[in-house]
Amino acid sequence: MKKTMLWLVIISLLLFQTAIFAATELPERSQIAAQYKWNLNDIYTDQAAWEADFSKVDQLANEYAKYRGKLNQSATMLYDCLTLNDTIGMTFNKVYQYAKLKSDENIADNITLEMTGRAQQLGAKLDAAGSFITPEISAMTDETVKSFVNQQPKLKIYDFYFTSIARQKPHILDPKSEQLVAQLAETAASPANVYNVLSGSDIRFPTIKDEQGNEIVLSAGRYGMLMQSANREVRKNAFFAYSGAYQQYRNTMAQTLNDFVRANCINAKIHNYPSAMAAALDPNLIPVAVYDNLVTAVDNNLDVLHRYMKLRKTTLGLSELHIYDLFTPLLPSVDRQYSYEQARPLIVQALQPLGADYAKHLNTAFDSRWIDVYETMNKRSGAYSWGPYGVHPYILLNYQNKYDDVSTAAHELGHSMHSYYSNHAQPFCSSGYATFTAETASTVNEVLLADYMLQHTDDINVKASILNEILEQIRGTVFTQVMFAEFEKQIYAASEQGQVLTADFLDQTYHKLLVKYYGNEVIIDKEADGSWARIPHFYRYFYVYQYATGYSAATAFAERIQTSPQNAEIYINKFLKAGGSDSPVIILKNAGVDMTGPQPVDAVMTKFASVMDGLSSILAPEAK
């Protein structure tokens, strides 16, 4: 059950993407038209239906006892147990995801918070009840497993699962120990739960003035837009106000992150891994060298990021460049607005190279209310795609009419199409793709959208704006995420050496990375040192590096897709439909992109430099 709880969570929480409503308060959900709200009735028509499945899964958990200690007796026994596990997994995912999606509509709603909490408790119970499965399969010889597959051909759908277990045998404990670890899973998740409630509900942000001088209550979504303001005083005030709200809880947030990191370090040690990083990467067959090589490759190219900072400083006409100056457009006069109704045809047109079948499913997502569009009171910030097997994916947005919002929508639709194709091509047990490939399909869409925008304008200012958006996309998806990945690597290494992750230690570690990545052109204000407290991805356990690897693979795919319809078919059939049927590195390689070598990452660095040169030649030739 543990795997079903982990790999279905495909979330791409973007930090700078939503804008300001004219009202001083966010609208209530009831004020938003139905067409802009997702339809969760496709999962359950009401809470009674949810309760019925909750009870069903709770009862089915008792069925595990029939198989405990007996999986090595026959192929039939093994197959029946794995079928039960899949049935429980599919139903539980509906139960948990419905509760969580409902809760994300209003994270202050105690009813849905209770439903989510109950579902998490049920998940922990299921993990414990089914915790014997992997250890018992691990105890079998490879010959026994092969003979069972020959006797019961339906077991063949679990080939990759069996191969993964065989490879992880040194890290699998005896059944009793695995059950004890599973029972502690709910406690281990507590720091992340505390952080989510604290950052998403309990923090109260101050009132500040927008560009028009209106008093508004700061929010996560409004902060993103204010940071893009052409008015420096507005974005400066927003930065210090937003940072200040988090600073009030810096010690609490340091404690939650420390406890989360420690739990993962302890779990890795219990399972005989040399490090928490190795434990996090191993289930998806990702060598630690892939992570380290990514950090090294980006570190070796920081000079071009520094040059971009110099161009930004020159173009904005600033004597000093601060963190709060990094997100405002270089060309405020080319501040393009796109209503949600305008975004749809733009996205569909940009993704035409992916073919008619892909376009058909895109339109279904728009027409059938898979998408929750606008920011409302107490709605979860950011954006993600998620949905249970056997239904369809859902998309949470906080759309506010900026190009970033169009790009975010295309990004999340990439996740949804990945899930859609995988779920329809693969059985449940191999439908969930690894996080290593999760960000590839979404970023392919972003790259195609940016290329489409660049190709369909002759206006030099618009071209410059698009080039800057490409630079910002690479900065945010590669440079920033690798900085996060390096921070994560350092704090886990420190924790494994016995360092307590205090707020001061985290501030110091983050400060050094900000200086390293942004160089001498950017002044790092003390308030920026605590920005680690605002990054929810640090509670995803070595997740963020995959944005960078995903972008690298996506860039390679996008180039191939635009050269031939046949490459688009290969991308859909060999990549999107492959789901989790093999290791992510092999799946990518089969589809034409080899991530074991340096080429994909180096190509992105080359692209950044090339786009940088193009933008420099338009805006400030002397900065080249």
C-alpha cells in the first residue's frame, strides 16, 4: 500500500503565479461559477458514497490476514493477494484523494480536514496490514518467483515489481519489522502535516498597498503577483511583509523541518541505506551520481546566471539588485494579459505538434470540469494535477490572467495527460510513474508553449519578453530547483552528522547558496535567508531535483516532437503510456532521451546561454 500513497501524488506547487483580485478580500468559493470549479462528483456524488468506500476498504484490510505467511505456497496465493492489494489500493486512493481535493478547496474547513485525517489514519492501517507482502516476496528465491509467473501468467503484470523487490532485498526488513515501521508512518508524516496547516491556514498575513494604493490583505497568490509589480516599492513591501509573516514562526518551522529530515534519516538507516538520499533515489533506480552530477553541471554554469542578473540590473536601471527585483518583468510595457477563455485555445494550438488524439483529451479536460481555476478564500495555493485511477486527473489552479498562469495551466495539463495515457494503457500496479519522470511531460508542454509564442510574433518587444520568459522558466525550473536540491543535500548530510537543524543553521546554509547562485550582482537581504521556510517541496524528500532533470528531458523531447509527427507518436506511446512499467531511466531511453549522460543537462545550459545572448542583443548589447 505504501507505494500507492506515494507515486500518485503529482504536485507541482509553483511559487510565483497568481495575481490580485480587485476586492480587498478573496472571493468565497460560492461566488465562482460552476464551469470554473472541478467536478468531484466524478469520484463520489456525496459524502455518503465516500463513507461507503471508506468502510469497504476498512473491511477489506482484514482480508490481508488470509495471506500472511503464505505467499510462498502457490502462484494462486500470490496472485490473489496482489489482486486484493490492488483492489484496496485503487479504492483507498479514491477515498484519500477525494478527501484531500475537497480539503484543498478550503483548507480551513474542519469537516474535510477530518475526512483527510481519517483517510490518512486508514492509509497507515492499510500499510501496516499489507506490510508483509514485500518482505515475503523478498524472501522467495528468484527461481520460485519465476516458476509462479510461469504457472500463473496473470502475474506477469507484476514483472517490474518483482524485479524491483529482488534488487532491494538488502533494504527490506523482516515482516514484523516492516509492520512496525509501517505503523509509525503516520507519526513520521506529522511534521509535514503541521507545516501544511501552519503555512496554509494559521499564518495571517498583513495588509499592504497594491499598485493603485488600495489596501489589500496579502496572500500566497497575491504575493506572487505583487513580486512581479513594476512598482519597486510595492514588491519590496510585499517581500518584507510576506517574509515577516513566516519569520514569526521560524523556530517552529525549523523544528518541523528538522523532525521531517530526522525521520527520513532514521528510516534510511533502519533499511540499511548509506544515506537518506540513497534511500530516496533507490526505489526508482536513480543512482546518487545522477543527483550529484546534476548539481555539479549547474554549479559549473552559474556564470551565465550571474550574467543574466547583470542584464536584469542594467535593464531595470537599478543601482542595487535585490531578491525582490528578480521576478518583475524586464519589459513592463509588454505585460500580456490572457483571460482563462483566451488561454484555452492558445494552449491547444501550442500543443498541436502532439497530435489530434492528445488535443481531443485536452479539450475533454476543459469541457468536463477537470480544472479548478480561480483563487478563493482559504483555497490551497499553487497548482497541481492529481486524480485517482479509474476516474480521471484533476487540476488545481489559482489563475490570475498572466502568461505565467497560461504556462502553469499547460504544465498541469501535461501531468494530467501523462496520467490519463498511463492509466488507460497500464494496469493499476504499473500505472503510477516515478517522480523522476513526472515533471517531464508537464515541462514538454511549457517548452512547446514558449516556442509557439516566440514563433507567432514579429514584435521585437514581445520577442524580448518571450525570450525573458524562457530564461525565467529555466532559472525557476533548473537553477532554482537545483539550488533547492543542493540545500536539501546539505541539510540531510548535516543531520546525518548529528547537526540539529535550527533556524539559524538553516538561514546560514540558505544564505550561502543564495550568494553562490546569484553572485555579486544581487544583494541578499537578511529576510531572504529564511526563504527555506516557504518551500513546501522540502517536505517531499529529495523531490525538487527532478524538476531540473525533467526539464532537461523535456527540452530534448520538445525538440524531437517539433521535427516529426512520428517523434510525437513515440513520445506518447513509449513515454506517456509507459507509466511505471520500468525504471524511469529505461523508459526515457526507450523513448529517445538518455539521462545517464551529460547531454540533456548540458543542452539546457547551452540553450540558456543562447537565449541570454538573444535577449542581450535586444535589450543591452553592452551586457553581453
